[in-house]
Amino acid sequence: MTQEEVLDLVKRTELRTVVLNECHAVRHSGGTPSHVKVSLESNMASGRERVDYMFKAECALSAGDSDDIPPVADISVTIVVNFSVSEGREVSEAAFKTFGEDVGILAAYPYLRQNIQDLSSRIGLPPLTLGLMRRDDSSPLSAAMFE
């Protein structure tokens, strides 16, 4: 895979849909969370004229950063982003993967953030806001709660 192949793919794609596929929030106790662990996973399905990316953000909220402390709440949101791909040269799996990491997540992330913030409020917690995505940083995603 070359950078040229990814740039060609960017030129040939259009964002079609962004769909909330699944959302889940559960409050395990009335405690006040002070620590949030955020994880993000992704999957991809590609075809000749389309590519779909699924992004799932999971937030585990606890009253401390020890694994021995029971959770206060768990929140998860899954977003599916669909792109159409116009005719052109065949696209490698690696190019689709890079496109998802560079472009697909940027389309999904605001929806993940908004739904996580909404769900945290609905279960009686202060709004939980996902931190910024840092493209060239390998640090994990963060989240913050402000009353």
C-alpha cells in the first residue's frame, strides 16, 4: 500500500450514512465516579463500491483507578459509518484500513462523543465528554466529567 493509493481512495469516496448502531448505559451504584477508562475498537467491511466501518467506544466509570474498585457505571456506543467508493483501480485491504483510521474515525467520533455525553446524563451522571483524538499520539483516549 502506498500513500498515493490512500489519496486516490479519499478522492473517490463519499460519506453516505452515519448510523447509531447500539447504545448502552448502566449505572451500577449511586457512587460518584472519579476515574474513566475509555477504549475504542473498530471493524471494517469493504466491497467493490462501498466500505463500512464500525466504531465502538466503551467507558468504564469507577470511584478510583484500581481494578478492585467496583464500577459506578458502564457506557458503550457503536456507530457505523458507510462510504461509497466510485469506480477506479482496485483498493487494497491496507488502504481501506488506513482510510478508516485517518478518515472514517473522524466522521464517527463526534457522534460517539455526543451519544456518550447524552447517555451519561440520562443515567444521572455529570456529562461525560470524550477527549480530543490525537492523530500522531499513541496515548489512550481520555474523557472528563465536569459538574
